[in-house]
Amino acid sequence: MSQKLFGTDGIRGIANTELAPELAFKLGRALVAVLPDAAFSTVRGSNFAQSKRPRVLIGRDTRRSGRMLEGALAAGISSAGADAILAGVVPTPAISLLLSDDRFDAGVVISASHNPPQYNGLKVFLGSGKKLSDDQEAQIETLLHADEVVMPASKTDGISRENRPTGTALGRVEVLPTAAEEYVAKVTSIFPLGALQGIRVAIDCGHGAACKTTPAAFEALGAEITVINDDYNGDDINVNCGSTHLEVIGECVQSDAFDLGIAHDGDADRMLAVDEAGAEVDGDYIMAICAKHLKDTGQMDGLPVVGTVMANLGFTRALADMGITLETTAVGDRYVLERMREKGAILGGEQSGHIIFLQHNSTGDGLLSALMLAYIVAESGKPLSELAQVMTSYPQVLKNVPVSSKDIADNATLQAAIVDAEVQLGDTGRILVRASGTEKLIRVMVEAADAEAAEDITTKLAAIVEQELG
């Protein structure tokens, strides 16, 4: 394990090879090793056996490999003297939200988000529900690259943090069977009773972690719903469905005159929508609609919205027209969150559908985003297509190029081609060439007022990437 393990959203790879159970076991031990000493001295009130051991909450999506990695991770946590609490199949934001009530010291989600079923991943949260910082990731990576994860030789309130505790010093593995229900209750409590009465919503759960939670939440708020892809067998997550295949929910909406359709990725930390005609409403549009609603209801109070470098130029201009500033970060919702906290922002997110409402949760929350969008449609009395007219997007072309090397910066041929293309576009567009944080890809994105120019430049740059780095 000499390579960097953490990408933009945790550790990810093909399950049982790149992401083996041995790695999950070591991550469990490493996470316990970096917890503060206070976690070994605080007795937390809960339904579980009282102890001074840290508690780590574990959730997973529906992949076949999920239980395998869950067992290995829980074994690593308990072998380090902490309790592993199994939440079962729940969305990633459920773990983040449940961590906010101080029952747990950390959390891990076993999911590869939008990736195919053979992949899996490990996303780590701290007790506050925040994802790891770069420094914390580096600290854990150092432990993972070691032959053995060694616990710190400190003692807190008489409890020894031994490297291999035995007997009653071992951690427990418990189950939290109410995790999904608790999450739904917390999210729906944000909205008035019956807030979605009269709204007809089609929901694509993508055979993923949203299968129980999103339908339950919409029904609790009074919406009339039709749900597709809400079953799973471990091998169908994200396959021709969900937020990566919006044509499926678009056809469903058109077939029976729904007000809108929403689609999740595998772990439901993101959501994309379609309007009543089946047209895509991406994360930029959703954030623009929500920003206008928050401003109109007096909640923005001069605060910026936080987006990433992938945000459409049309989104930037729409916010400017509203008198709202856009703060831009690197791709990854943890970077969005860091900037939101720094600037005091309450809304931020990504074009891909990771949207953070920081008043309510500290990570992208697909269920909360879906409910918020449907609530705005219901409250305004306007169709989603009309609400989406708040912004006009620039033509944007994205090509993902498989590569053997992600070394973009040092490739002189590629850098020269990018400069030439930027000169060609001038101030009528922009170019972004970046390495994927989760896959062996270079993403080439070109945005331009002219769609043909965007397609032509993207194709040329993608060909150079393939030639130089493929």
C-alpha cells in the first residue's frame, strides 16, 4: 500500500482487491487510534451498554461486498477497544446526521456512491458529522501504510489504550435497528406537517441506500409518490438507474403527469431532478432555485453560496443577478463544507447533486435536497420548469478519459494545448482539466457560449490526454 488511499470522497476501489477486507480492518483500528483521549473517558447516554469506550457508527449501501467490509471494519474497531455500532443499510447523510447528537465518536459509511456494483468505499466522519480534513486523512494514511496499527501508549481515566486489548477491554459490536427511522424523523421535522400535500413525485432510488428512507419521508410529508428501483440484490446498485441515468425517471414522470421526479445515487448523498416534462434539473439549477427561495424568505442575510470549480458560468451569473456571491472551491463536498464554515454560508454544493444545507446537516444530503426542492414547488405553486428559469446554463461538455497516469501538471504538451484553447475562448468560456479523485480518469470540461466550440475543444483536449497519459 504505497499509493495514496484517500481520494476526494474517502477510500474507494474494486471490492476484495483494491479495497480488501484487510484494509477495512486496519482502517477500523487506525480510526480508533486517532480519536482524542476524551473518547476513552466519556460515558455516553444511549440504549447500549454503558462504558467508557468510544463508539463508531457504521452504515452501508446495498452492494454485495457491504457486509464483508462491514464485518472487517467492525472487527478492527472492536480489536482496538472501541464499540462498533451497525446501522445497516442507510444513506451516507444519515450517518452524518446521527453523529450530531453526541451518542457516537465517529462514523464510517461503506459505499462507493455512484460507482458500479463491483466497487466499494470507506467514508469517515468525525463525531460532529464532518468528514476528515486533509491532515486527519494523512494521519490515518500513515497508520494504514504501517505493518501494524499501534494504539497510542496513553492512559485516560484508568482505561489503558492497549494495542491488542483482551477480555472486558475489547470493544463490542452492537446493532442500531432504528437508524433509518431516526434519520427520516430528523429530516422531515425540518418541514411543516403536510408540507407536500398535493404534490405528485416520482422517485428513483437506484437500488441503493435510499430504498426505505426517501419514500418514507415523502409519504410522511403528504406527497403522492411512485417509486422505482426501490428493491436490491447487491448487484444492481446504480445499474441503468438513479442519478447517473436520468432518462429512466424522466420517462416515469412523463408517463403519468408527475410534478417532478428525483433520482439518487447509490448512497443517496446526492440528488438530481427532472421537471414535469422530464427535462434534467442538475445541482446548479437546484442550488439556484434554493438560493432564491432562501433569499426571498430572508434567510441569506448577505451570505455567499459555495460551489466548486465545476459550477456552470450560468449559475455564477444567476447568483450575481440575485445579489449573491459565489465562493468557489475544489471538487469534493468536504471542501465545500470547509468553505461554508469559514464564510458562515448556509447553502453550498456541486453540480453533481451534492447539496449541503448547513443549518440541518454537514454533508451532501440527497433526501433533504429532494424534500427542499419539492417543498419550494409546493409552496410557490409554480411548475419546476418555471422555477428553473432562474438561471440559463452555458453549454458544457465533459469527457472522462481513462488514463494510466494522472500527472497533468508536468505534461508540457497538454498544458500548452490548454493555454491555446483558453486563448481561443477568451472570456466567452472556460476550461477545466482535472484528475478524478475516485477513479483512474482525467476529466476534461469545456464551457462556452457556443456549443460547437465547446464540443470541438473538449474532443481535441481529450485526445491529447489519451495520447499523453493513457
